[in-house]
Amino acid sequence: MREKLLQAYKAHGYDIRTGESVTRWIETREFAAETVLCECASAWKDGRRLDTGYGLSWQELAVLEFLAAIWTPRAIFGIGNGFGWSAVAMRLLWRWAWMTMLDDESEGGDAREAAELTNAVMKELSGCHIVAGRSPTDVPTAVNWMKPLPLVLIDACHTDEAQLADYRAVKPFLAPEHVVLFHDVLFCRMEASFQQIAEDYPSRSRILRRTTTGMGIVWTADAGRRCAEVFGG
């Protein structure tokens, strides 16, 4: 999957950078606050970073790969798209799942270009709707044709208020057996809202401390439990 993921962007002239913090530490012997962002994926062209949201780190892709090895959700929904890194990865891992990603195209000066890039890559992979819209207001319309939702990735506005609102927006549409992933929980200090969400999942929630950004996971599907055991830390 990873080779095809990189090739999908290279075909459009973009190089992906991820996992740079170790190199920086070797050179400087110190870590800055931006170190975590160096680990997360970014798209570059002609020596310039595409100014939009960062994607899952190279290490965090292992979470998706692990889930794909043990579980086949029929539909996938995401809130927050950036330059499409996670969406493309999930399409490569789950080729036959229905997919929709909702993004308000507001993160960074190149958000529109990033959305166009995602659409171009996805067109070649045959299958994902990239919907321009806002959470929570546009979630019901975006998921109406594909509910109920077995797998959801929330990776949009990184505040406690937004994370909680995004979760509450998808909650009515979740399948009986589901997994919800949250990016950047520890990195963006969203533990408070994650704990509120976890109250809906007694003994079925975990911060994945073996991931770069401290992702969060809640689940009813057993695949979520197994993922938490591997990446929970």
C-alpha cells in the first residue's frame, strides 16, 4: 500500500515528506515543538510545502494497515481531508468500501488546491466522494446515502469543542459494529473532549500512545479492541 500511496502523489508532481524529526535531531541534538509535525505527512512541490493540513505520520499508517488486515468495513466516512493522504491510504486498503470525506477547505492558503489534488488522485483510484462542507451542519447530508457508518476518521479542527461536535454529528449514523478514530488527540491537547466521548464507550476507548500524535479510538467492533491492544501503549 505505501509504495502505491507515494506513487499516487508522485504522478501529480508531489513528493511526500514524513518522518523527518529523527534527521533533525541528529543535526541539532534538540527537539522543537514542531517535531511532531515533521513526523506527519506533508505534500511538497518545487521545494514548497502545500499549505494545508498535515496527514497521518508514516508510523500511524500502521493503524489503518492493522485494521485492514482484520476487518472489512462496508463504508468509511471522514471529517477533515487536507491533501487527501488518509483518504487515499484508506482507499488503497479498502478498495470496495463506500467512502466520503467531508472538508470545509479552510485549512491553509492552498486548501482548494489540496482538494483538487485529492479529487485527481481519487479519480484514478475509482471511488471516493470528497464533499465540500462543514461539520457538524453538513454531516447528515454527506452520509445520507452511505449510512450506517462502520469506520469514521475525525481529523478536522483540532479543538475540544470541534472534536466533540464532530463526534456528536456522526454518532446517530454509526453502525452497530463500528470504530471511530481521532487524530492528534494528545498532540493538540484534546484529552478533555476525548474523555467525554469515551463515556459512551465504557471499557471500549483508548488513547493510542504508540502513535506519533496520540490518536484516540472508540469502538463497538472487536477490531477496535484488537487495535487498541496493539497501539495503546
